[in-house]
Amino acid sequence: MPRPGCTALRWIVQGLGPGRVVAYTCSCQMTAYELVSCAGVYQIHRRTLPRQGVPPLSWTAEWWRRGEAHEWWHRLLAGQAR
């Protein structure tokens, strides 16, 4: 659950390209996330169950180097980003 004052990540439709999943959340939830490495940079991939008005696949608009990507990943899991 998002916490008050959490940072809103900007989500886009297309990612950097094919990559390797480094970490992920359970896909049994309505929304699942993957931390993906692509040519030395990282993005977060969000998959939602299809519902009206919500695109089922999206990527973070930002991309990060390894250390910063893991910080954002932990923020997302802790509810400090969404």
C-alpha cells in the first residue's frame, strides 16, 4: 500500500528493450512488478490484470544504474513510491 507522501513514478508504455528480470513480486496479485536489467541500465516493469481504463503493461519512464535502481525497487516495495 502506498504511504502518505510517497513518490509517484511516471509510467510509460514501452521499455528500453528486452532485458533480464533481476527481481519480481508475486504475479498472483492484481499488480505485479519486475526489476529488469537491459544493457547495464534498469527499469521497473508493472503488469496489471486487465481492467477498463488501465493499460495491462507499463514501464517506468526513468532508468537507473544498478545501485539507484535497487533503491527505487525497495522504495516501491515499502510503499514509498508508486
